[in-house]
Amino acid sequence: MSASLPRVSASVAMPKGSLQQVFDNLRAAGYTLVGPTVRDSAIVLDEIDGLDDLPQGWTDEQQPAHYRLKKAPDNQYFSYGVGPHSWKQFLHPSRLRLFSVEKNNGSWTIRPSQEPPPRYAFIGVRACDVAAIGIQDRVLIGSEFRDPHYAARREQVFVLAVNCSHSGATCFCASMKTGPKVTGGFDLALTELPDIFLVEIGSEAGAEVLGDVPWEAATAFDLGRASRVIQRAERQDGRHMLTDDLPDVLYENLESPQWDEVATRCLSCANCTLVCPTCFCTTVEDVSNLRATSAERIRVADSCFNRDFSHVHGGNSRPTIRSRYRQWLTHKLASWIDQFGTSGCVGCGRCITWCPVGIEITEEVNAIRAKGGK
Amino acid sequence: MASEARPKLAVYKFSSCDGCQLALLNLEDELLSLVGAVEIAYFLEASSATLPGPYDVALVEGSVTTAEDVERIHAIRKDAKCLMTIGACATTGGIQALRNWKDVNEFIRCVYARPEYIHTLKDSTPISKHVKVDLELNGCPINKVQALEVLTALLQGRAPHLPPHAVCMECKRRGTVCVTVAQGIACLGPLTHAGCGALCPSYNRGCYGCFGPMENPNPDSLAAHLLSTGVSRSHVIQLLRGFTGYSDAFRAASDKLERIAQ
Ligand code: SF4
Ligand code: SF4
Ligand code: SF4
């Protein structure tokens, strides 16, 4: 029984209702809980209070340009895939005031944005999204050029991950080697079984949160059941992408006729980049008042699909949809590796589901490979 | 700023509902500072007192639908250093441009008891078809925050911030769940110029395209996708022929769908 705290890397069994106690302990430790909840016909990420806010008994159906919320055949808490939101909206918000300036008696005062970032506990982070957070860590705080706003949020995050029991028709985490099992980067990782949660302890902070929660050491039977749940999810991955010949196959086919073909379908609407959990580009907007006595600088999410993004002195370096789609895909899957040492894609499938015309990154790569004779 | 140095502003109305002028008057809190910064020399919706031109900035609401309109817009252009159109009517011909696909005389016969009193042009056209326009502010009606931004930028001599990308950007930034993908509601957002803050999708409606085409619209692709998901051709044509249906991009796409149907 739970007389002492479990060891890091141990797996324990916990009654399902005790997850509420874990939430209470996190809140008592000063965390703001964000997790999956049903809103606007989808499972979104938002602040949650307790178990009642989780999408218990709900699942989703995903296809290119198609998402439907549906009643699940079981009554589990985590029987669905990733939705339209990702954790980057909390770590790398799409709108952030950087500073404001004000003129008083002829002199200017600069005020940095004072809002202290919340201390978030992320509830129900999937393996692909744990990997995506790892990628944003490399990009935004992994070199000498650190984004202080991301760092301030990231450093205090508690990650309660969940191993996927169902993967969707647009998922390809197995191809990208990011899931469906969470292998690191978490404080606690749950696997949901019909009667219990199997909990893997990922850190001291994770062990401490279990404090007064009743747990028992996991039996071989429980561990076996949990690994079968994850294997089933892996078999269900709806899409696959051959990665062995990436990035070369893309660099060798920069003039593929497929780029012209996809440009007839792509709307350059930027949805794919905004739902992608690794895309990180931003721009700044300066707003001033009419009397020119105050101004603020706001950072907002941007996208390589927008014209102004590639506007440089003398013109636009990517004036066509063809050039923008090619930039996006080759950056995700090829030059990202040169730049940051990992792929920019974790196989979450969001760009496929949420593209209004259902363009599939996996199919585009296959078509480029086929037309290139490889 | 000394009062004689205030730039002179004129606001004109053509064929329109006055909604964009009302959006300007709705600036409320900012209206007082605006009056301090510019001299409102001609704005009949707000005051019958007018000052003679020339004007530094002319804001034009409404589309051109009569022979007198054509003469008047040329006179206004001559009198204005900077001419800016406000709203869907002035920038694309407006909802009244739906008549451009029909015989306007039939409408006149159906609607008016004494049709002989009505003198109108066959088409409703945007201001830019007649005179050079320096800046177009989209929307049906315009977004008052954007209107203030443009006037502020003009006064401060900087470029106004009016991003020409799709409404989808605004949808995603505010965290709205896409109504097209999650509910199968046809939405013009991916083709439409940002500026409204993605208002309609946040109320579970598809975008009606009030702000006109975005920077590089691809309506043929969206139309083909909607047809493939079972939306009828007539519905797609109707969707494209809304408040900004006579804009080049939306008109070309709806005409093409109509030709294929015939
Ligand atoms: S791939 Fe799809 S989501 Fe991305 S810009 Fe093109 S149409 Fe929009
Ligand atoms: S590129 Fe698409 S599948 Fe890959 S991480 Fe981004 S949204 Fe997910
Ligand atoms: S609801 Fe409309 S505007 Fe919003 S993302 Fe979807 S298609 Fe774009």
C-alpha cells in the first residue's frame, strides 16, 4: 500500500476516481490545470477543475478535413485522439503583449509586460505532443537565443501524460517514432484500463503529487494489459510515412510537378501551421493611440503561408502558393533536421484533419517520391 | 497640434446602407480624440454644417449605381488628397451588385409603382472602377478598430496595419474550433480577407465573406472541395455571391461554377 512515495520509473495501479485527488494535490501545489474538455463540437484544451470536466464517454472521428465528436462505446476518460488545440497555445500563446510605452510630460516610459505566467499542469498530454513540446524546447530555449516568455512558462509546467488507447485515422506517430507510448518528458504517465489507471512515475514531482493517493505496485497482469492497449493503438495508426529517405527525397525533388499540383488545391489559409504543435513563427504588431502618447507591441502567431511573412526589401521571396507550400513541407521534414537536429513533424495528424480541403502531408510526400521515381 | 494644422476629413455616401458611417460614429470613446486630431469638414450623417474642400482625406461609403454618382465620384477625387473607400459596397459593389447578374429593369418594374421615375445604371460597381483609390478598408460593415487604426496611421505617417491573410488566421489565434471541419458548415473564411476577428465562426456560423477576397484566394479549390462533400452547386454559387460577390475573385469563381452547370 501507499505508505511511502513510489520510486521514479516505477509503475503503480490507482483507482480511477483517485485521479481527482491527483488534481486536488496539483491545485494545492499552486498549479492551474488545463486539459481536454468538450466545447464547440470538439475536444479542446482549456482550464479544468476536476474529473467532471474531462470528456468521459466521448470520442472523435477524424479524416482529412473532417472531425466529428461522437459518443464512445466505453465510458473511459481518454478514448479519443488529439483535437484542434495543442499545448503550444499555453506555452507559446498566439497573442502576447511584449511591452507598452507611454509618454508623460514629454518623456517616454517603457513598461515590460508584467503579467506573471501561470504555473500550468497539463492533463492528458499524448506522446506526439510530449515530443512536440521537446521540439519547441530545442527551437525556443535550446540555444543561446532563448525566448524568455516561453522559458518562463515552460520551466514550471507539470506534465501528466496519457498513453493512447485509440489512434485516429490521421495519426502517424509510429512512423515518426514519437508514440503512441510516452517514453520521457513527463512527470506522470497514465494508461487507462477499464478498472484502473496504470501510472508510471516520471519525476520526483510526479511521485510527490501521489502523496496521499491510494496506490499499489503494478502487477505483471496489469503491465501486460497496458502494453496490449498501447500496441492496439499503434496498429490503429491511420497513416504512415516512410522517413528513411528523408530529407534527401525532398531536396532532390524541389522542382517536382507535385508542387504545382498541390498548389491548385492549397488555399494558403495557414490552418496547418497554426494547428501544428511544433510550428513556432510569430510576428509583432505595433499599436499606437491617436494622440501618439501610448503604444504597445503585441506578438502574434504568424505563418509561412501569409504573403507578408516572406516580404523582404525589394519584393516577396515566396509570391506563389506553390512556393509557400514547398517551404512549409520541406522545412517540416527536411531543413528542420539540418537546423535543429530533429524532424519538425511528430505525426499528430492535425494538419491533415484541420486543413479545410483535406491536404495530407503523408500523401504529398508519397506523391513527390513517386513522381521523382524513387 | 495647432488647430489650423488639423487635416480636413470628408465622409461621403453613395449606394449603401450607412452602416459603415455608423461604425465610424460608434467609435464613441475615441471620437473625441478624433475630432481633436482631424477637422471633420464634411460628414452629413453626423452634421449638416460643412466646410469647403479641398480635403486631406476623403472616406467614401457605397457603390456607384447612377450617372450622377459617376460625376460626383470624379469631383470628390479631384477635391481629395487621399481617397479611401470604406466597406464592401465601395470596395466591391456590395450586396446590390447581385443585380449585375440580372436585368435591373425587371427589378425596377417589380418594386416601384412609378418605374419611370427611376434612373439607374445597369450595374453596381466599386469606386475603384471609376477613380484611383489610395486605400481600401473592407467589411460589411467595416471594423471600427481598423478604421481608427487607418486614421491613426495616416496622422502619424506610418503604414496602417491591415493584414491581408485569411480569416482562418483570426479563427485559430482566438482558439475557435473550425466550423467547417468539426460541423460541416460551409465557410468562406479560407478565401476571405481578415479584419473582422473571425466573428461568425465564433458564433457557429460559416464566414459570409464580408471582407472580400484575401491576398491570394483560391476559390476554385474550396468550391471543388465543398462540391465533393455534398454541398450543392447552387449553394456554393450563392455563398460566393454575397456581400462581396462582385469582387474579381469571387465573381470569376461563381461564374465558372454556373458555366459548368449549364
Ligand atoms: S495545406 Fe491546407 S491548411 Fe495548409 S495552407 Fe494549404 S489549404 Fe490551408
Ligand atoms: S506537420 Fe502535421 S502531422 Fe506533423 S506535427 Fe505538424 S500538424 Fe502534426
Ligand atoms: S471556421 Fe472558417 S474561418 Fe475559421 S478556420 Fe474554419 S474555415 Fe477558416
